[in-house]
Amino acid sequence: SPPSNIYVLGERNSGTTFVSDTLAQAFDPPNMNEFMFAQEKFSSEIPVLLHKHMFRHDLLDANELAEVKARDDVLWILVVRSPCDWAEAMFRKPYHLCPPDKPNMCGPDSNPNKTIWMNQNTVAGVPLLHFLTDMKWEDWAESVPFWREAEGGGKKKARVSMSKVSANYTYPNVFGLRRHKLGIMKQIIETAPRNVKFVHLKQLERSPEVFIQSVIREFKMTVKDGYRPQPASKLAHTTTCLTPAEWDASQKNIDWNLEAEFGFSPFDCRMCYGYDKSTRLYTRIMRGKEVNKILKGDAIVKEKQGKTKKENKPTERKSNKVAKPDDQKRKKTGKNKKKNAIKAV
């Protein structure tokens, strides 16, 4: 019998929302009710994994894999994007990244009600090369319970956790995060190979209808009444253009053996040799320089303000010492009294 439930799995910035919207036009999402968010179609209350982004620091254990295997009613849609394009997107949109200068916002001592969504200032002034190699990825969603609380129909639904909290929520870099998430997907593939469907973002953008028809054919699914064939996406993601240094660093940090199992090779990362050959590369480098210039200007202003405060401090002390004429008069009066007393004796 065909699967009765469809669930989407994929990392942030991989195209999971686009995949969910494409599926929703042809099939009814599971668990859809008045409390569900529109963007949560096929994506939340997922068996074992809780949420489409798989917020957990450990791999699935034997009991969890057994539960996945037992769910013959589930079709797992695994969404992946070219590693370099994905990493650059995480650089531009660092969802749930703990601010390096505010570590107290993540972890057991932080306030879980203060959700960290996407703040581009977290990586402002950070070169892409550093982000790809040396900058640690600390995931807020793995450090605290990530609650989803929705309201509808005048009633309040109990909060549902979308993450599995771990004491360790740090990855060596963004590619370390990717290796972990692909590792979880690989477990799903090996456990339920007949109920898995791959989706590459770029291929889906070119032809959503080919994807829908393949799902119908491979899993004997039936589209809902009134379904109309879907055209190509009007907005398509471009290929990231890397400098030679960024490309070399990516090649060294990506696990290409693991990537090959998802249909990617080193040729999926594009290198550009100069500004004159790539408008996108030129624009990205120039924007980075503009941001650094602004940050450097702010730092100079703060430094000058600090120096001004230091210079003013001694002046204030001198003025305080001088501004005690009454004390000096009292001392002189006291000395004169002693002298007069001695003369009188």
C-alpha cells in the first residue's frame, strides 16, 4: 500500500520550505489542523526526529531506528543542496547560530524563551573563508528546548518540542554541521530504503512537476482533486562563486565520500579566478569590504570615546583636590591656634 504520511527532512537553507509547498499542492500534509503554521507543512511532529531540520547533536540510536523501520506508512523526503552553495547560504542566513560575542544566549543557563532566529550581524565582518574553516557553529536549537506553541480557534495548544537538547551543541565549522545532518539522513536511507525519496534543490526548481510525477509513479501515490501541473520556479538559486582560497578550504573540509551518496562531487563547487570573470564574486567581495569599513569605523569611534573618558578622569581628580578651600582654611586656622597657645604659655 502507498505511504499515507509524507515528512520532509533537510537542513536550513536547503529548500525544505519550497519542497513542502510543492508537495502541498499535490498531497494533503499529515497532522494539518487549525494549529499548524503554514510553513510547517510536512515538517513538524515528525516521528523520532520531531522537526524537519533534525535539531539534535547525536545520531539515531537502535530504538529510534527500529521505530523508523516500523513506520511503513511514512514517505521520507530528503532535501539536499550542493555543499558550497548551502554553506554560503548559511553564511548569509545563519539561522539559530549562537552569537560568538554573547555565549550566554545559548546553553542550559540561557533563557529558552528568547529564540535566536536569523541575525546577519552574528557574522558581520567575518570573511567567508574564516566562516567555512575556523568559525565554530554553535547551534542554539540544540542547546535549549525549541518549543513550538501555536494558537487557533480561541484555544491554546500545548507546547511541542522541536529539538533534542544536548550538552554538546558545537560543531568545528559549518561543514561539520552538514556532515552530521547527512549522517542522520544516511541512517534513514539504510533503515527504510524503500520509503525514501531524494530531492536536489536545483533540479526541483527547474521542474517541480517531474518531482511530483516521480513520487506518484514510484510510491503509487494519488494527487488530490483539482490538482494542476506545476511550472518551473520563477526564482532559482544561483551557483556560489568562490575564490581559489575559499574553494581549496571547502574541498578540504567537505566529506566527499559522504556527499557522493547524495549525488554530489567536487565539481559541484565553483571556483572563479578574478573579479573580471565573475560579477557575483566581485559584488560579494565589495560588500564584505564595505561592511568591514563600517565595522572598523565604529571601532575607531569607540576607541576615541574610550580615550576621551580616560583623559577626562585625571582632570576630574585634580579639580576635586583643588575644590577644597574650606579644608585648607581649617588647617591654617588650626596651626595658628596652636602657635597662639604656645606664645601664651
